Amino acid sequence: MEIDRKVLQKIAHLARLEFDQNSEKQMIASLSEILDWVDKLNEVDTTNVEPLTNMSHESNVLREDIAQEPLDHERGLKNAPQRDADYFRVPKVLE
């Protein structure tokens, strides 16, 4: 894909960016370099390479999500340092 001023302006509009004339030239050169690099990556033979979902081989061990009875109101407030009827009391933060 060829990056020209029209393509850059469209990308800049979508990204809500503004460039002056000098910055436009630099950005066109940078984007062209990036696209050339991606084209080089397309030349690499990846037929026997498995796609990665993560960059590390570690897997996240999660517990199974099991529905349980919710905590009743009284038991939920049992360890509250201060409470006011049915609510937690907390120090005033805003004046």
C-alpha cells in the first residue's frame, strides 16, 4: 500500500490528529517504512509455525465459576468497623 498525503490525511482524521506540512512528510516516510517492514515479514515461511495467543507459554489457571448463595445482609455487615443501620459508615472524604 502506498502512503500519500491523501491517505495520511484520512488516517489523521480518523485518529483525530493534525500535522503541519513538515510533520506530514516525516509521517509519510515513517508509515512507508513500517509497511515495508510488514511486507518483509510476509516473505517469511511460517508453514510449520503454530499461531501464538500469548507471548509466553504460561497459562492462566482459573477456578471454575460456580454459582453460590449470596452473603446475607447481616453477615455482610458483621465485620464492619462502623455501621449505621443497614450501611457501612466511612469517614467523610469530600467537604
